[in-house]
Amino acid sequence: MDKPPPRDGISEKRARTDDRNVRPGHRDNTRDEARNNGSPQRVQIAADITGQNQIVQSFVKWGRFRISDFELLSCPMPQFSYRARNAQGELVEGVLDCADRAIAIHQIEQQRCIPIRIEAVGARPEHADKKESAATPPAPTQTLKIPHSQLLIFTEQLAHLLQAGMTLDEGLSILEKRRKQPRVQQMTRTLHQALVDGRSFSQALREMPRIFPPLFVNLVAAGEASGALPEILLRLVKHLTQAKDLRDRVQQALIYPAFLAVAGAALITIFITYMVPQLTGFMAQIGGALPLPTRILMQIHHAITTYWWLAILIVIGASVGFRAFVRTEEGRLTWDRFRLSIPAYGRVIRHRYYAQFSRTLGTLIQNGIPLLRSLDLVSEIAGNRYLELKIIEARRAVIDGVTLSTALGSQHIFPDLFTDMMAVGEQTGRFGETMQTIADVYERELDRNVAIISQLIPPVIIVVIATVVGLVVYSILSAVFEATHSLQFRPH
């Protein structure tokens, strides 16, 4: 009898006598009678070696059998054909002998490959009905865009599906059916089709620049190279969520001051456009000279009601001119540098960038992206041309052999605390973790600055509104008092 080759698990457990199954713990009277009568019967077991030993020990323990009563049969191990992408980005295919599909996925991941599709040999291919469509180019997706919240949900669900043991191909197929939003379905369908056509996941993401920024694509490429795509997708979700929370906190802190400013402007406009005409009619009836504040107020009202169209043209012209100015290289650089110098507001911008820069750089380094490439990516997402150029200059210094902390310190855009903490991370070999710590520090500092501004701006706006309204009311009351005074001393 040939000894079956070793395998990872039980493919089939089969124990039978001539005409009935024998179960552990069940006494087979027919088997006892056959033994007493001297007629030999053998129990046949088909399984791998591990499974055979387990079955035999169970029968010996609970049944009235000896090991010599068993005949061990060889059972073929299931085969799984797979399609994966290795660390070099190459598409690889092959066949594995494994007890089940989960073991096949585990073996592929141990080879630092990303499993794209795994199917049992002999089974009908899952995408057999899509072979013709695979040759069809996908719909244009250069202009496709989805909300940021939907991108977070898609990334997180895909990471969980991959962690659960599904291949990338299966995960995208499930998300395509699950998501109800048309744009998300189109995005998922296009990504799925790109995998079927043989492109890598990062290559497919790069074809949708309005959905997946360069930071997202490069981290996914790093996950494909390292074989840790699910973990990197979860880190991406965490990073994107933190960035979104940072923006939301700043925006929410400015909502109330903006509301007060709009309400104050509306109140002043109502005073000027409604109260001044009433005052003009009243003063025309009684006659008399108007005080200087009242005359100024009436001139403002006259200019607004007569030349309102000119004011609109001035606003439109200024907006168009400003947009044209900031679209030039020099104009954008000048404006971005000026924004950083605005009191209070510039401090918020700087601290927000410190937190964003350190968080993004730390995430990239922790996921295996080289430092120079990471600096390219963080400079692209700066949102400020002046800061972007400073990062590019620091990158050139790093190429010349200078440490990043020294290069950034020479640019005078980061505070000493920032560069000192970065230098500690460089010296201890924990650069990625240190950058995350720096991000936490400046996010807390940003929260404090935003809280201070949100507490100071409303009183300032209220004082400005009260001052303007007070001047308007004073102009009206002074005219009324002047008219009353003139009536008292008018000869009858």
C-alpha cells in the first residue's frame, strides 16, 4: 500500500464497512459477529495523513477495533488555481494543492503576493461570462468624482473584506453589488474590470485622479509591494479620517463668526435702505438743515440706490482680477506668503500645515515609501505654493546629504520644536512614529488656536456691528433732534 503524501488538512473523511458506516462511539454488532465468526472485514479510510491518524485513533478509542483492522487509502488534495501580483508588480499565476481556500490565500500572502483571484480547479470560472467584456475598454473615468465620505467607506469595507480572506477580485465584486450609489458603482466596476484586464490595483487607481490622490495611490502601491494591502488600506482610512476631522474642526469654528458677519451686514443694509428714505421724507416735510452725520448717511444711501450696478461690477471685476492674479506663479506665491502673515489666521494655517505635513510624512515612511518620494507627495498636498517651494528646496538639500531636520530648519518655515523633535526621530531610528507624535502635538495646538479665535471673533464682530448700527441710529436721531429744535423756534 502506497503511503499518501503529506498534506495540510483533511480533504475527505470516509470510513465504511461492507454495507454500513461505522461511527466513533457506536458499537457495530455486525463487526463483532464477523470477528467472532473469523470472517475478516477491514475499515477503509480515505484522507490525508493527519486526518487518517485522527480517524484511526477515534475508532480505536471508542470502537472495538484494532489498528490492523483499518486500510488507509490515499485521497487527492483539492487544487486551487490562483492569480496574484508579486512585490515587483508582476502578474503571476499557478496552482496550489491545499486543503481549503483559506490555506491557499495564506500561502500566497506568505510569498508577499496580493491574491487577485483564487478558484477551485474544475469549477466554473466566476468571471467566465465577462471574458468578452474584459477586452472592452472601460468607460472614461478621468472626470469621475465621489464624495470624500464615500471614499472612506469604500476603502474601509475593502480592507475588512481582504482581512476576512477574500481576494481583491472578490472584494471589489462584492462592493460593486453592495453599493447603491451610481458613481460608486461605476468606480468599483471600473476597478474590477482593470484587475480582470491584468492591471495592478494601484495602476487602476491612478486612472481616477479626481477620486484617488497621489498619496492614496502611492500607499496602495507600497501595500502591493509589501504584501500588506489590507493593513495599509486601514491606515489610509485612519489618515484620511484624521485629515477630514482637522478640516471640519477649523470650518465649524468659523461658522458662527461668519454667520454674525453676514447677519450684521444684512442689518446695516436694512437700516440704510429702509430707515434713511423714511428720514429723508420726514426732513423734507419739516425742512431745516441736516447734521453732518445725517448728510453722510443720506449720501451713502443715494450711492447704494443709484449706483448699485456699479458696485456689483466692481465686486465682479475685483474677483476676476484676483483669480487671474493668483493663477500666475508670482501672484500665487505672493498671496500664499501673505496669508501666512495674517494675524491669528496665519497662525492657524501654519499649525494646520505642520500637523498635516508630519501626519502624512509619518504615514508614508511607516508604509515603506522612500523619503525623497514622500517629500514629493507632501509638497503636492501642501495647498500653499510658498510652503511647497520650501519643501522642494529642503528635498534638494537632503539629496546633497543633509538631514531633513537640518534642511527644514534652514528654510525657517517650521518652528524649532518641530525640527528638534524630528532630529530626535532621525537619531533614534523611529522617524515615522516621531512624525505621528509631532502631528498629535500640533493638532492639539491647532485646536487651542481655533478655540481662541472662535471665542474672540464673535465679540469683535458684535462690536463692529454695534458701532455701525450706533452711527446709523445717531445720524437718524440727530436729524430728528435737529428737526424738533427747528420746529420749536420756528416763528408762527
